[in-house]
Amino acid sequence: MSEQPDHEVVVIGAGFSGIGAAIKLDDAGILDYVLLEEGDGVGGTWHWNTYPGIGVDIPSFSYQFSFEQRSDWSRVYAPGRELKAYAEHCVDSYGLRSRIRFGTKVTGASFDDGEHLWRLEIGDGSTVTARFVIGATGVLTQPKRPEIAGVEAFAGPVIHTARWDHEQDLRGKRVAIIGTGASAVQVIPSIASEVEHLTVFQRTPIWCLPRPDAALPWPVRAALSRLPGAKLVTRIASQAFVEATFPLPAHFHGVLPAANGAERLGRAHLRRQVKDPELRRKLTPEYAVGCKRPSFSNTYLATFNRPNVTLETTPIEAVAETGIRCADGSEHDADVLILATGFKVFDQGNMPPFPIRGRGQVDLEDWWMEHRFQAYEGISVPGFPSLFLVLGPYGYNGASYFTLIENQVRHIVRCLKRARRDGSTAIEVTPEANRRYFESMLARRGRQVFFQDSCSVANSYYFDRHGDVPFRSSLTLEAAWHSARFDLDDYRFTVADGAAVEAAAGA
């Protein structure tokens, strides 16, 4: 080994995953790191997504780091601008801004077997080298355009919710919106009152549950800030609510009948919100709660009562210059087309987000294509040493992303501290450990909602190209326990000449 890397650790992404990783690297005394961020600001999702009505879809008390809790959220469900501000706050409070290289897009990564380092290719043609790499890009980053003929031919403005064009004024316009997923649930009620007419094209209805939202006036915020234990009690209640509304019904469907209760709640909410029986029928999902992530809104369903809003469920045949033509021959004129069609998730080019070549220059996308999506504890893949994924396959259980980030970073930092102590230059999960974890996830399928018959009609992005759903089938507490106690001997710690470093117990 002769070449020294530019940095001990490179973190790819300056969203909350990258921010959380950087804070914990500092805490561990691992100071030689840099964050590479494609955009010109921090916050990831909350930097790129600025569409009308954007906000967090779980209570704000859960959507924050446990070690940096705010008590001044304006609402139980904070608007997007406050999440963006929270990201900026974390970056400045922990002194991370000087460690971030903005406008730096990683276009490829290759592991050097001989030197035990990663070579990261940058969009400007330069290269950054690192001993260890933390992938913190998330998966909800690349907008997905619909595969519908003629989208490019539309004569008016075409706006994807993930890249909102604030130069466009929708007032008095005829607007068509394709999609009724999470972003559409927030956009539709936010723009319906200002447009001349809004036509919503729905392929699959979404379960919409009542949102326990409320403004948090100053006396409430003051009490949360000053009363001993108030933050803790609020967070525990919030975490319990989040766990009950997705991880429990999704992963314990065959054990706990929580999903049935959620469906009853959703149907009752729909009856209260929508007057017309035919509209209610069209807005009622045929799949179980959990096949797709449910949404929470007190205004989305009621928007369809408005005389200037049309729900169209006939399949789209094509987009024309002046509007949208459906399969039954009907045409809907529009001045503006909004694509609320979500993100690339398991699409090629997104998992991973750029070509990654491990030992022997094996391509990670090809490896996953052959062996199915899998990663030990959702973090490490055999054959790809010193690469750690914050949101790898079977890492996320559907609760708060912040608990995911803290759990995964705890795991990663344990590995890095062990390597430092032992003088290791590469960390690689063993195939046996990876197989054991993957098989344990597959063994839990029987109790998950995803593999029940009704999910076949959900059109859910949860399903990958192999027909798997790479969610971690566990409660959040179980994931936290494993992150702090997994066996470090599930990894091989080696030096550049390939000699094994003797593992020390108790790290």
C-alpha cells in the first residue's frame, strides 16, 4: 500500500442522512471526512421538493434527531420550509458547512483492491479518493416521469412535483395532475381553490387517514421547551403513533389485526369527507392498508367535492399538445400539466444511484440483479468493502427516517472505530453473515401485508423487479438493538496486503 486517500471517509449526500452521519463521525473523533452534495443546499428531500402544501407526513416530534429536538415547530405536522430550516440549523449548530462540497455530483465509484480505497468519479471529471464511503443519497431523489406517450409534446408548462417551477402562476389556469400519491395528496388541496379547473388523473386510489394535526401556539411550544420531561413524553407518544400506523400493520399483518382497524378508520374518514357515493367508490382502495404507504390529510378527500375539480379514473391513452386523451376517447384540455408521479426507487440507475464497482470490478447493480436486492442489516454488501449504505435493502422498516439514520449510523461508526483501533484499511461483511440476515428477512414474509393477495392491485413502488419488498421486517426497537449489538465478527477487517486483522471482542 502506497497511496494515501484524500479523506478517511467520504459521505455522499448532504440530506438528513449525510448530516446525521457527519455529526456522529465528529462525535466518534473521526474528523477526516467530507460531504459531497450534488445540489446547492442541504436538506435533500426538503431542498429539492418545494411544491405547494409540502409538509412532513408523520408528526414533527418523530421527524427529527433524538439528540437535536426542536420544541418550536409551528404545527404537529411541520410544513416543508421548517424541515429545510431544521437541516440548515443542524449543519450550522454542528459546524458542518465547511465540510460540504456543493455542486459535486458523484457519477461513479470503484474500489481499488490493491490500495484499499475507493475512487469516486465526479461530474466535472475529477476524482476523490476515500478509505471508506458512506452512501447517504437516499432513494427518493430522482423524479420519475410517467411512461405515457406524448408527455414531451404538451404545449404548456410541465411541472414535476419534485422540481416545482415557482415561476408558473396557476391562478385561473386549467390544470391536469397525473398521480394520487403522497405528493399529490398535499398539492391537490393546496391549488384547487386558485385554479380555474383541476382534473386529477388517478390510476390507483390511496388510503387517506385523518391527520391529527394542529397548530402549536406559543404557550404549547414554551411548555414543551421548559417543562421537565415534556419533550420526552411528546416524543414517546409520537413514536408510538408512527409505529402503529405503518410498521405494525405492515410487518405484523398476519399476527396483529391493526390493518383492519386502519381500514375502518380510512373508510369512515372517506364517508365523512366525500358526499357523492360514486366518488367515494372511485376513491376507495381495493388493497389493504400497508401495501402502499397511507397518507394523512384532512383536506385531500374533501377537495373532490369542489365543482371545479374532476376525478378521472379512465386510463390515459396519450398526452396531446392541448391536454390529455383517455382510453375511452374523452379529452381533457389543460394549460398546465403537473406530474405527481413520484421517484425512481428500484429502477435501474437509482439503486445504486451511480455505477459502483467493488472487488474485481463487479458492478453492484449487476450483483443485485443476479442475487436480488439485499444488504446486511440494510448497510453492507459482500464484495463491496468499506462501502456503507444508510438506506440499503432491508434497512428501513417504514417508521421515521430519523430513527433509521441514527440506527444505521450507529452501526457504521462501530465498524469504523473497530477498524481504527485495529489498523484495518478495509471492512467487508462476510457472505455468511449477509446470507443469514437476508434469509431472516425472507422468513418473516408470511406475516407481512405486502404478500397478501390484495397487494397485487396496489401498483406499489415497494415491490422491486424481483417481486421482493426490501423493507426491514421488524419493530424500530429491534432495529435499534441490533445496531448497537450486532456481532462485529460478521465483518472481516483487513489491511492492504490482504492479511486478516485479528478481531478484538467487545467493540
